[in-house]
Amino acid sequence: MSERGQFVRAASWGVGAGPAKLHSIAQAEDAVAAWLDGTPDRPAYDEERQRVLTLRQLLHRAGPEPSAADMESAKRAIRGFVRFAHLKEGRRRAAYASRRATPSH
């Protein structure tokens, strides 16, 4: 038996400690739960947390037998969150690197 909401082509994830690819809505729900469990509840992550909570709701609303429209919405939402998360992580790394490169007096 296949997982709920099997994607024709896997969706890229690679966020946090999660898998590189998601093959179904069920796997996406697991990755979202893992991200929420593994990400600190600090103001620096508020925007990502709000977006991933929205993604979680969308995945849940797909129901036990997602339609083609549900599947497309899920993949678009996953792609949008991944882009945003990678952008935010890049900004955090750049800020950290600039702080380390700045000599202290």
C-alpha cells in the first residue's frame, strides 16, 4: 500500500535535519513535525514557524485521499517554504560571518 498523497515526482526539502526529498504528503507531514520539534521557539525563527504551521494546515486539509489540486497545492507550498527557509538560513549565516569578521576593540 502506498503512502497517502504519493507525489509523481519527489519534492525537494533539505530543510533542517529532514530528508532531502519528500515523496508524499504523509512524508511532508512528518518532515514538518520534525522541523517544528527541532527548531527553537525563538523570535529569530518566528517567520519560518508561522509559514511551516500554515504548510502543516494545508497538508492536513488534503485529507485521506488528496485530489490532484490538493497535490499541486501541497507541492507549491512545500517549494515556497523551502525557498524561504533557505533564504533565511543564508541570511543568518552571512550575518554570523560578518560578526566574526568584524574586529572587536
